[in-house]
Amino acid sequence: MPSPSISFDNTEIAFKALSNKELNRATLLFSLFNVEWLVALGSSFTERLLHLGIPIHVLVKPIVYSHFCGGEDLVECTMLIRELATRNVGVLLNYGVEAKSSDAEYEYSVLQNMQAIQLAGKEKNIKAVCIKLTGFGRVALFEKLQQKQGLNASEQIELNAINERFDRLCSAALENQVSIYIDAEESWIQQPIDDMTLERMKRVNTKSAIIYNTYQLYRNDKLKDLKADLEYAKKHGFYLGVKLVRGAYVEKENEFAKSAGKVSPIHISKAATDDDFNLALTFCLDHLDTIACCVASHNEYSCLLLTQLLQEKKIPFNHPHISVSQLYGMGDHITYNLSNSGINCNKYVPFGPVKEVIPYLIRRAQENGSVEGQMGREIKLLKIEKTRRGI
Ligand SMILES: Cc1cc2nc3c(=O)[nH]c(=O)nc-3n(C[C@H](O)[C@H](O)[C@H](O)COP(=O)(O)OP(=O)(O)OC[C@H]3O[C@@H](n4cnc5c(N)ncnc54)[C@H](O)[C@@H]3O)c2cc1C
């Protein structure tokens, strides 16, 4: 473990915002998520009820949704955004509705993101808007682009529409001086996302980092890509916006590679992913003149390493080119203890109608059950805080 002066053990700081009732709810929620068969059963049951049109939001909203989401629309999110501001924690807004399939739905997704950017222009505690480019066009088209297959006339029109939607949001982001973070997705569609994003960075990030791309360090080629992108940014004189993540689709990626008879692009072990993540973090800190970096992780070691490196390299904790982010509803011991030490910290806050955000919530539950150690750690910390409060 790195040996910085910061500890994540202070549960009083971590859970200060939670009432006793909310603390009990969170403990119950994470304890349920820790039971794998219950998560599997609950997920398929929820999907079934949704499919049948049964109004399950009445149950989901107060228990699960409100723990992980900001609100059904931007107005509902405002209270949370301001509350987090009082604790020096910023917000990364995300329209949490998953990929759709018609032009009207893509346009609706642009509209929601546009409104989030405009709100961020006024509410300065919104530090960025997180966007999935597959929310603006067909996944199959991204696949075709990745495979460098020629597009027919109607596909070219679709591609133009995706580019135009992305450009519209980039212009709004620049105009409102709000950052946009482009999510990383599956490896078989990631190349066009990288290309489109880097091209916009070159145009837009000339005075500051407005657009950020996401680097998944579970991929064995992404540290190399990060280094190449820095060279490209230096050559063309723009700021490289970098969001570092480990990556969310390990099983899916490995299964896909296996079924296609290909070698998986994912590192062969968690340790190898950790090594590359920490090397990427160190690399970013060594190039803060050109790189603006968001460390998006719940990993205690990497977050402590960040504080240790900042101290060693004599970089101020509140350097504007460094921030740390965790999902809203998780990793509070990291967010609030780091924020207390002066580091720029943000929570990733999804918003959208309960029914539409359910796939995001199901993924949270499934991922939490499978991400080694994370759930046990959340429960342990919540219990320590309950004991401290005597409840
Ligand atoms: C603010 C925020 C934004 C995010 N945005 C994105 C995004 O745009 N795209 C995206 O893909 N993910 C995104 N994620 C999710 C992220 O990629 C991780 O899945 C999640 O944060 C867990 O990783 P961790 O760093 O918190 O730490 P840990 O819990 O220490 O690491 C778990 C991660 O390690 C990796 N891993 C686990 N087992 C293995 C193995 N056997 N071999 C190789 N690697 C392994 C996986 O990436 C796994 O998710 C985001 C997370 C946050 C907090």
C-alpha cells in the first residue's frame, strides 16, 4: 500500500450526509446485493414486471433508485447537486437511459444531454456531463466503422447524423464552458468512438480541456494509446482530456473474443489491469501541462497512490487538471475523505425516468455482487458507522 497522510477509515466524514434511516437502508441494500442468487432472481423478476407494464417504480424509487440516482429529471437533481456542493463534491451528470434505436430517440437523448450542459453552465457544481456515443446512433453502425467496411448511402446519412449530434453537444459544451466525458464502451465499437472524440478534442480543447475520452486500462493496448494520444495532442497543440477507468465489461469482452476465436484484448489478470491503471495515473501526473485527468475508480490503492504521487511530485492537491470520481451511492469513504484533503472530487450521478434507468440499476446490483471485495467493504464501513452512532 502507498503510505500517504490520508486515510479512508473515517466513516464519520464518509457518511455525514446520511441520516440514520438512510444508513440503515444502504446497509440493507448492499447486504441484499451481496447475495448473488437474490440479485439474479431480483433482476429477472424486475425485468419481467417491467415487460408486463407493472408499475414497479413505486417500489424501486424509494429503495434502490434514490440511492444511486439524482432524479427523474434535471429539476429533481438540483437539490442533490447543491447538497453535494456544500460538501465540496462536484457532480458528473449522466442521462442514464440506455441505447435506443430510432432517430427520434437519439434526438431525445441529445436534447437531454443538451439541457444537462445548459444547466451545468449555470450550476457550477456540475463539473461535466457524461455521454455514451451509442446513444446517438446504431451500435451496428459503430461495428461496421470499426471493421472499416464501406458504408452504403443510407448508412452514410446515419453516420453524418451521429457526427452532427456530437458536434452540436461539443459546441454547447464550449459555449457553456462545461466539460463532456465520453464513456468507453465495448472493444468492438471503441475505435470509432476514440477517433471521433480525439478529432473533437483537437478542435475544441485548444484553450482548456472541454472534451475527455475514457481509457479502459483493463485493455492491454490502452496505456500505449494514451501515450500516443499525448504525442498527438502535443503535436497539434491541444489539451488531452483523460478519464481513467479499469473497464466495465470483462466477462462480456472475454466471451466475445472466445466466440469469435480471437485473443481477448483484456489483460490476463486483475493484477495486470491494476498495474496499467497505476502506470497510466503516474503518466498523467507527469504530463499535467497537457493532460487533464479524471481518476474514475473505487480502488483504494489507486486513490491512495494518487495522493502519494501528488505529494512526491509536489503537485497541489487541488490542481485543476486532477479530479477523482466515484459513482453516487458508492465509495463515499473515498470521495469524502479525499475531498476533505482538498482534492477535486465528483460523484457520477445518473438521471432519468425510473423505468428507463432500471437497466443501469440492475447492472449496479450485478456488478456490485461480482466486483471482488467492494460489496463487503461497503457493508463493513456502513456497520462501523452504525456502531459509531450507536444505532
Ligand atoms: C465515475 C466512473 C465512470 C466510469 N465510466 C466508465 C466508462 O466510461 N467505461 C467503462 O468501461 N467503465 C466505466 N466505469 C466503470 C469502471 O470501468 C470499473 O468497472 C469500476 O469502476 C470498477 O473498477 P475500480 O477501478 O473501481 O476498482 P476495482 O474494484 O479494484 O477493479 C475492478 C475492475 O478490475 C478489472 N478486472 C477485474 N477482474 C479482472 C481480471 N480477471 N482481469 C483483468 N481485469 C480485471 C475490471 O475492469 C473490473 O471492473 C466508470 C466508473 C466510475 C466510478
